[in-house]
Amino acid sequence: MLHGIDVSNWQGAVDWADHAEAGVAFGFAKATEGGDFTDKRFARNWDGMRESWMVCGAYHYARPKGDPVEQARHFLGVIRSAGGLRRGDLIALDLETDEGLRPERVARYARRWCHQVERYTGVRPFIYTYNSFARRGNCAGLGEYPLWISSPDKSRGTPAVPRPWREWTIHQYANSPVDRNVFHGSREDLTRLGFDPR
């Protein structure tokens, strides 16, 4: 299994070289939220992961009340401004709030966001979520996307898997002092799920 972390501006400055030396092989950094928020540390985190030879991931925090196409464009624009995607880079949608909407609306938002991102990058985004949120139907129709499951109550590599998925791809198993993750596979397996410029 590969070890990874995920961060946002809440973590402050991240010493990516130190994490790499400790065996962290991949990272996800928050890029955007909603239609106009940009994480002020994203560009530095993106560079830090690259310089530490990690598999680089960027995620968007979903605001389902907003326009999914507009949010996807904002997300991709922020990545472009930070240097763009390179071979093997990963993309994720952080889907954990319903903003008071019915589950079918949340799931429709997520499907449209994913389709927009996939159309322009060729990358099938990871869906980051947690069990009770998925079980309420907020992730309907997303089973074709790799699951990044937040399940700190389960031992590393043994999360419960909610429908519509049958298996997990990344397990977030701890969240203090930083979010810690494992990927069930090799570095090559992980980068195959990322950007391919061909």
C-alpha cells in the first residue's frame, strides 16, 4: 500500500520534503471551493508535491447549490494557473455537504461536475466522501468513479464501502495532525488513474 496525506490552507505551510522522507508517496491539496474560492496555499502545495516527487492530487470542495459546470471551470482554471496537469496527476471531488438539498440534487450536481472535468482532462475524478453521506443517496450514479473514503473509525486499509461502490481505492484512516491515507496498489497503479496527455 502507498501512503499519502491531504491538506488545505488550514494546515498552514506543509513541509512536503519532510513528509516524502517519512514515506509519503502521494498527496492531495485543496484547490477550490464552490464557484469562486481558491485555496491560498494551493500553488505552493502543488509545487511542494512536485519538488518532492510525490504523485500530485488536487481536489475541489463541492458546493452543490452552485453551478457544477461553473465550479469545474473554476477548479481547472486554478490548476492551470498553478502550472497545469502533468502525467499521472490526480483529481478529486470532495463531496461531503448537501447544503440542505435532497440527495438526488446533490448526486446530479456531482455527476455533472465529474463529467465536465473528465471532458476537459480525460481524468476520472476520485469521489471523496464518508459512509453516512453516501448511504443517504448523495452519491447515486457515481459508482464508476474511484472511491476515496473517509473512515477514521476503521483500521488502515479496512474501511466499510457504501453503495454505489463495491470497493475502495483510497482510505483516509486518520485526520490528526494531518489527514492520512492509503492507496491499495503501487505508484504505477495510482498514476494510471491520473492525467495522461496522449
